[in-house]
Amino acid sequence: MTTRVLPATPENIALAADVLRGGGLVAFPTETVYGLGANALDPAAVARIFAAKERPATDPLIVHLSDADRLHQVARAVSPLDRALVETFWPGPLTLVLPKQPQVPAQVTAGLDTVAVRVPDHPVALALLAAAAVPVAAPSANRFGRTSPTTAQHVWHDLHDRIDLILDGGPTPVGVESTVVDASVSPVRILRPGGIPAEMVEAVVGPVTVVESRFGDEEGLPSPGLLKTHYAPQAELVFCQGPGARRALLVELETALQAGRRVGVLALDEDAAVLEQAGAVVYRLGDDLKSVARHLYAGMRWLDAQGVDLILARDVGGSGLGLAIRDRLTRAATRVVTTA
Ligand code: AMP
Ligand code: MG
């Protein structure tokens, strides 16, 4: 199959909606990352997502809607707490786990009786979802386990000739995936930190617990699909944490360079000059959390394209978007260095 890449004009969005309604696969920009969409109510179309991504059938998909008014199409019950989250954060990077309607195929939810749902905050995604007029199941548009795509070129790199169409709407603004929330338990649980910080969820529902990924820990995860070595670049990635993280990163760099390795760093702007001087291939993430989140995956892909053997990154703290950034780096890491 030849994959077409088209700019996200109104005409091409209408065409993409037809492809979705016809059972095809369309990659499209959301505010978080590019999604790989299929009609969520068509089991054959949903099966094609898993095949294209090589995603295990045990990893459930997020269903995207054009409007919260369509929730009843996929969710059976919406509690007052869920409703408050919907009203505060939709459209936006927050996914709710809700009891599913029987018409949602088991493929979408990996056999669970709950479904993950959100309304994305991106003009192209919203126009496409409105024109398709069906719920759209859309995981990130990358090969399973790899770095999520934040540009149409990233999608092309991973999925060309496996999907029908890529709508190019430019780089995605948030850059990390949605926050996945289960508000059916007390306290409310964040199953995956993401684009909406935990503090903002707490402002609506009170204190929450966060399922934090621990390095090397694959057992007993409460949300299917929360596997280790997700979001991973091709190169080995070492993630330095704790108060001595900056120093530890420099030591890792020195050691690897001495061993003759080509080393890339996902660097904060404030560290960039020193790292370049030391001989690293530097990708600048910016200086604030928003910028780091936005550029994180593009940086991993760029460093891979430079042919580095090793990628180094340091922790940016666990508040605000920092928690999602830490989660992704932990899961992308082949090794974590924790400093005291
Ligand atoms: P992705 O679409 O690749 O961003 O991944 C979606 C993630 O959402 C999955 O890997 C799960 O971690 C989570 N998820 C989806 N559906 C459910 C569900 N019904 N219950 C709990 N977590 C879910
Ligand atoms: Mg994904």
C-alpha cells in the first residue's frame, strides 16, 4: 500500500474522514503527538492499527471524540467527578477511563469492560473527528515500543506503506501523550502522567495517586500497556536522576567518550555549551518544562539520525510537566543512574 502524505487542508481532512469511514487508517496531528486513527466501532479497521504498529493486542487504545456530547456513544456511565474533569480539561490532553458501551469492540479495550476516551485540543484532529462522525481509536502513530511521533515525517519514517494517509499539520505543540485518569477509585488515580499536570487534576478532584514507572519494573502494572522500554530510541539511553544528576551526566559523557563512543545529549539550554565543549552531540530541549516536553521525542529521533551510540539525559524534576517527562525518560532508558 502506498501511504499518501497530505497537508491538512479542509479538502484533505474531508478525504481523510472518508478513508476513516471506509475502514482505512489515517495518521493525524493532535496537541500531544500524532495519532494513528481508525473507526473505533469497526473491529476490522481497529485490527489494522495493531498490525501496522506491531502492537500487542493486550494494549488498549484511546478513543477520540470530536465533542464531549458524544461520550454516550462509547461510555456507559459518567460520574459527577468524571463530568467535572471533562468540563475542566476537554478538549485537552486528559484521557478518562470509563465503563464501556457494548458496541465498543473488545479489540479497542483489549477485552476490558472500560474504555479510555478523550477529546483532543487540535484544530485538525477536531475537524477530522467531526467530519468522520464516528469515534476514532487512535494510539500514537509509531511502531510499538518506539519514540512517539511529533511530526508527519516521524510517522512516515515508522509507518509508510502500512497506512493509507498521513495528514501533515506541523509539529505537535504539547509533545508528550495525554494524562490517563481513573476517577472511579478513591483517591482518583493517574494511570499515566501526561500533558495535564497532576497538580491541575488535583485542583479539580482533590489529592490523587500517581502510578509512577520505576525503572526495570514490569510486574503488576495496573494499566495494560504500561510496559518498560516504551518510547525508546534506537541508541542506548542513560537517564541521570537525583541531586547529583548534572554531575553524573558529565561523568557518563567523559567515560563514554574515552571509550570511543559517539554520545548524544538531550540537553537543557543551560547545559548545552559545556556539553558541546566536552565533545557531545547536543540536542537543545529549551529551558522550561513546556519546551522540554515539546522537543523530547524529536530530540531522541534526531540523535538517532546522527548515529550516536549513547544518549544521555538528566531529570527535570517531578512537578508540573516534569512528571510526564521523567516517566517517558525512565521508560526509554536502558539504564538509570540515581544520585544521592
Ligand atoms: P497510546 O494510545 O499508545 O497513547 O496508549 C494508550 C494507553 O492508555 C494504554 O497503553 C494504556 O496504558 C492506557 N489505557 C487505554 N485504555 C485503558 C483502559 N481501559 N484502562 C486502563 N488504561 C487504559
Ligand atoms: Mg503509544
